[in-house]
Amino acid sequence: MSKKIFLATDHGAFEQKESVKKFLISEGYDVEDLGTYSTESCHYPEYAIALAKAVQKEGRGVLLCGSGIGVSMVANKFKGIRAALCHTEDDARLSREHNNSNVICFGGRISNSEEIIAMTKIWLATEFEGGRHKTRIDMFSDLGEN
């Protein structure tokens, strides 16, 4: 699996993004931070679009906003992106095992940095099971137009 990880957020989860970035770098990942770079108010779609386009080319992504809902909705508009909004460690594990997610989404107003890092660790360590799950993913993989 590629060690390339894209990271993006809006202002609603800036601090959590910075914590995740430090963790990923400490684990040897090649992290590309796509912003935002401050807590100044901004528009989450800009960052979700940039991350989804980057992940379409290579690697995986960690995407955050205040709730995680907006960025996951935007990212899933892109062909080949399987963005999973996660609130628990089980969500993170199952999003990889059953859904082969390539983007994990979090809400900075929902989960703290420690919880997000714990879920990210599990997500990165979990492999896709394939089999019947691949059949199901194939059923919707070509629905996107982007």
C-alpha cells in the first residue's frame, strides 16, 4: 500500500488536522497537506475537491471539517472515491474491510484529536477483505461522472 497520504480540512478542524499530520509524519507517511493552514473561516468544498482529485491519482486521504458530513458528501461525488465518515474505531475498520474506503472523514467538532488519530491508525492498518465486498463495490463504482 502506498505511503502517500493527502490531508485537508476547513477551519472547523484545523487543530485536529495538525495533530493527524504530526502523527502521520511520525509513522513515516509521505503527507501532502492541502490546507487549510489556519482557523480563518473558509469553504470546505474547496479542500474536499482538492483532496478527492489528488486521491484519484494516488494514495489515500484524511479529510476533515466541523461535522465531517460536508466533506464526505463532496468527496463522494468523484469517481473512484469511497469516502467514509467515521465516528468510531469500528467504523474506521469496517470502512476498509468491507468498503475499501480510500478517504476517511472526521468531524472536528464531533471527535477530538486523540480519537481521530486512533481511528486513523486502525484505518491505515486494515486491509480490504475483497470477495463479496468487492462485488458490492463494483455495483456502484461507475456511478460517478467526475
